Amino acid sequence: MAEGLDENIKPISAEDDFGEEKSYNIKSGIALWRRADLILICFWIFFALGLFLFSIFNIKNAAENPKLEILIGNEIYGEYELSEDRTINIGDGNICEIKNGSVRMTYADCPDKTCLHSREISKAGESIVCLPNHVVLKITGGSDREIDTVAE
């Protein structure tokens, strides 16, 4: 009896929301797609693939090139690669040092000198701040910070 049913299955037709006729196959349950449907689906697949590859490329470049960004007030004073050891004079009141891929504040003429007691920074998102002189040292790019907590 099952063999007879397979031979008698015929596609049925129905109108979609736009009044166009589409064929449906009862056996597979899938509408036969128009060419425009396939083109649209291919477009979105290639768009998503391109976006994915672009983001991977940017993440890879950022991970390979961590930088120190120095801000005085809200203005960028400079950007420096962490791969090159150097000492940087920041305005008249601060000096920082890049050594072995880490940054630390070595001199500050502010009264509390809290920034001098900050630990070295080397990972994206870490920063050293000298509030009296309005100086911010922060790491951009590079590998992301390590996970310090897990929330459930």
C-alpha cells in the first residue's frame, strides 16, 4: 500500500501573499524556490561570511599589535608600540617607561604619587591614571584581558 501512495503524490499549487503561484511537494514539504529567493539567500550568506572574515582579520591584527595610548585631559598625546622599549616624557610632569612589552609610570610631580605605585600594564583595557595631571596611560589592541570572574 505504501508503494502505491508514492506514485500518486502530485505537487499542489497555492498562491503566496503576493498572489504568485508556488508549487509545493507534499513528500518533501519544501516550496520550490524562485531564482530571486536563491539570489537573496546567497547574498546574505556571502555577506555574513565576509563580515566574519573581516572581524577575524581585525582581531588577529589587534592581537599582534598592542599599543600604549597616552591621553592628557581628553586629547590623545601619543600612541606607542609596546614592542619597542623607550622612555616617554609626558608634558612637564610625568614620565613613563615601556620595557619588555609592559608600561609603568616612573616619575610624576603630583602630590600623592598614586600612579607611581600602580603595577605595570600590558594587556588590553588596563590603565594607569594620574588624576592631578589628567594623564591616562591605557593599552589598546593586543590580547583581551584574562577572565577574572564568572557569573551564572
